[in-house]
Amino acid sequence: MKIIAFEVHRTFAQVAVLENGKIRDEGRLELVRGHILKFAERLLSPL
């Protein structure tokens, strides 16, 4: 299971992912529609 956490600010969100017992820092995500859609596509793509 993959758990995604967002710390949301006005213009960006700090993103972390918990998967297989390990936390991974995904960095900042600008809160702009195109950036959010690209991030979502990455989550849906197979590794």
C-alpha cells in the first residue's frame, strides 16, 4: 500500500510518500493545475 501526505501552503505542497515501511520525500509540488496533473500521472504509471 502507498500512502501520500501533503502539507499544503498557499502556492505549493510538500509531498511525502510512505511505501513498504519507508518514507520518501517527493519534494515540493507547485499548486498549479498542470503540475498537479503531471504528479497524478506519475502516481498512476507503473514502475
